[in-house]
Amino acid sequence: MSMLQRLDAADALPGAAELRARTYDLLRLTPGSAVIDVGCGAGLAVSELSSRGFSAVGVDISTEMVEEARRRSPEADFRSGDAYALPVDGGFAGYRADKVFHELAEPERALAEARRVLAPGGRIVLSGHDWEALIVDSSYPALTREIVRARASEVTAPRAARGFRRLLAGNGFREVSMEGVVGFFGGYSFARGLVEAAVRLGAVSFAEAEIWLAEQVGDGGCVAVPQFLASGVV
């Protein structure tokens, strides 16, 4: 499954639209406000923010994603760029980054850039999964721990989301708040991705993976991931 397919599947999960809407609400934007969506992917959030009457700019490090976003929403503003060096001058009322900071080795640099592009009183909203805290219903707890540990090892900063509040407060943001939800990722398809990573890294054998995965087939499988949302003011 390609990255684009994974993003589309995640956006279609139960509760995903409501969670995106919550990040928009936390921005507390007024009509016409400029907002930047960092790590915009295929541009769904930019499209939804624009439909709410905001002036949205989407930025992504992947030129493939930017091209796809432009194809899907040709009227919107999408730019290739890096969270450490955004291709905009500033003056934004809102900064949003969803599922981005767990991929950053230097989150403080990204926050310094967020402060640069935000106007005084502008708001930042971060959201992301905690990849070390996956919840899996399994009869094989020891095997599950190895699988979860292996998947987390492929993420640059798997614990980033749980540290959002400390990160924002420690980098000059005021009025920091944080909340959390548990996102249900269903069973087999997401579980397969987890166990494939574990096999690839040598954390479990192919035979162990097959045994573990068989339990996740059908309606019996349950994999969920805690997700945290944090906001602050510059």
C-alpha cells in the first residue's frame, strides 16, 4: 500500500472527520484568516479549511503529495517545503501540523519556524499518534509487545505526541492545552502493516507473525492508537 493510499484510508476511518474538525476548532480562526497546514499530504485539510472561509496554504516535503493535492484541489494553494524552512513569509493566524512531529528529529527547529510564520496572537495546533502506546487485543501479549516495539522503532520520534504540551510550553508558546482520544484502526489491514514491519526488522519470525495475524482476521481484530492534540498561542 502506498503512502497516499494509507493516508486516504486513515482519513476515511470512523471518527477521522470529527478529529480533523476538532483541530480546526482549536485554531479559533475568524473568517478570512490565513492558516498554514504543514505536512498537508493530499490536501484534504486545506480543502476543508478553505470551505470554512479561511485562507489556507498547504505545505508538504513530498513533491508527489503536493502534485496530488493540486490535482484534487486545483483552486487551493499548495507548496513544496520543509517544516524547518517553510516557503512563506509569515503573518498567519493559524499553524496546523497533523501526524508530522513524530517524523521530526529536531522539533524545536520546526517550532521556531512556526513562531516565525505566525502573527502575534496566532495559534498553533499539533496532533499525532503515540506509536509506543498502541492498543492491541491479542492472546499473545509478549509477541504483541515485540511487534509494537518494532513498529515504533521505525518512527523518528514515536513518543512525540505525548510530549506536545511540554514541547510547546518549552518553546515560547502560551496558553498551552492538550487533549487526547483513542483512534480505532480496525483489525486486519492495520495489524498486517504492524507485523510486516516486525518481520522486516527481525523482531519476530514469519511463523510467529502468521500466528499473531490470524487472530486479527475478521471482526475479532482490534488495534487502536492514542492520539493527542495540543494547542498554544504565540
